[in-house]
Amino acid sequence: MDFLPLAAPALPLDEAGKYVAGAYVVFLVLVLIYVAIMAAKLQRIERELKELAGFAENRANGEIAAPGRGSEEPSISDSLAPRGAEEAASDV
Amino acid sequence: MYGKGLRPLSIATVVAIAAALSLTFFYAPLDADQGFIQKIFYLHVPLAIVALCGFVAGGVFAILHLRSGERRWDAYSYVAIHMSVIFGVAVLVTGSIWAKASWGHWWVWDEPTLVSFLIVFLMYATYYPFRYAIEDPERQARYASVFAVTAGAFVPLNFMAVRLAESLVHPRVFATTSGGLPGSMMLTFLVSLLAMGLLWLTLVKLELTAKSASGQLKRLRRAIDAPLPGGGSRIAPEVS
């Protein structure tokens, strides 16, 4: 029986290598794109958490303005971030 | 909660992928007919199996959601399908590259295995606009679950139909009377399958962890009365 894959001669190594490398690189690129998207998402979450932590601390100190995207106030700057947040982040 | 065990799972995945690649390129013998190009088999087939199992898993989670009404099952179902669609893209691309190298064509329309996988993939590609189209979160979750159950049931039926179909093009390497895969190739294939399964599981867990964190953040914002314009992702179910 004339199966097409059997009838097709095996490609020489240098030519087949391009296709094999192509397939594995495509897979790797897809995984990397996904991981990059997830990293961006996690960075956004981390940034928002930082803002909320700053807001919570401000509120504890008697200020009431809500920070971040939902408020008219500008987002809190890093200088207003709760003390020790950077140290805690660097410990993780 | 979802992040628990993510680190050991990630390490296991990296180890399994390294083992699979080592076996593929340094242990498994060259195929007598296809030569070096057959190495794509150890990537393409495990990806396809894991993607199809992921679609079925999405259907099972959807059943659990419909039975219990718990939103977390809908989130599991959504993430399982989402990840399987990504794996599906990889299956189609690596399959096309293999087809071009082996058969001289990027795509063969009269080959049932290829076309049936494309049909399954396109069916699941409609899952996203279907979810997007429904505003109410409860209805969105319920309708998406019904979709996932129906589509999930279609996957094994489709697989069986293809196996029953007489094909002259696509090689059958498992359970054939002419011998199937030799031991070394089978071992490499099984390790590759394990690696792809672990990768799928790790990415699902990562996605669920991110969604859980995002959901907790939204709750926190609501709790401190700072409304979030846009409300975050509309399609992605909230995981708390």
C-alpha cells in the first residue's frame, strides 16, 4: 500500500533540521508570549496592591482620599508607599 | 490558595521538559522512514492529546458548575479551555510544519485527523465571543458551562469517528497490528506526554492564581469604596 509518508523520502538532516527547529521554536515562542502576558498581568496586580496598601495606611493616618484608578486623586507615588514595602518585596 | 504548590509543580515541569528534550534528541532512534523530521512527533502528538484532554476537562468542570452553582468550577472550566486553545494553536502550527516537511503541503484537506482537530479548535475559538456576548455574570457562567459540556462531549466522539475512518495518509502508530512504536520511541513519547501534561497543569494553576489575586483585589477595592472603572476583565470569571 502506498502510504504517503512512507512514499515520501526522508529529508536530509540539514533540511529536516530547519523544520524540526521551526516546530520547537514556535512552541517555545508561544509559551514565552503567554508567560510574558502573565508577568505583565501580575505586575499590574502588584502595582494596584501597592496603591491599596498605601491608601490603607493613609486612611489609618486620618486621610480619606482613595487612590488609584477609581479616584480623582492621582495615584500614590512610590514615596508614599508604606514604609517597609520595598524591603518586604525584596525579601520574597 | 491557588498558588499553593505552584513552585514544585513548575520545577517538576522544567525537569520533565528537559528530560523529554534530552530523550527526543539523544536517545530516541531516527525513524527509518521519516528520518530526523519525525522528532516533531514528540512535540506535536503530546500537545494534541493534552489539548483534547483539556477540552474534556473543561466540560467536566462545567458539569460540576452546573450541578453545584459554585463559580470556581466555571473558572476552572474557563481556564482549562483557554489553555487548551493555546495548546491547540501550537498543535496546528507544529502539525503544519510537519506536514510540509513530510508531505510537501502545509495542509491536507482530505485527511480526517487534521480537519477534525481544526473543527474542534474552531468550535472552541467561538467560546470567547460567546462568553463576551453575555453581560450578566450568572448567565454568562451558566451558558458558557452548557457550551463547555456540549463541546466537551463532542471531542471524544470526534476522536472515535476519526479512528474509525480509513486513512491512507495519517500514520497510525499506536495499537497497530504491524507493531506500533518501538520501546525507546514509546518511552520518549510517554515522557514527552508527561512533560506537556505538567506544563498544561502549571499554566492552568498560574492562570488561576492570577485570576484569584485579581478577584481578591477587586473585592478589596470594593471594600474600601474605590470603584474600579471598566470592572477589569469581562470574560474572565472572578475567582475568590
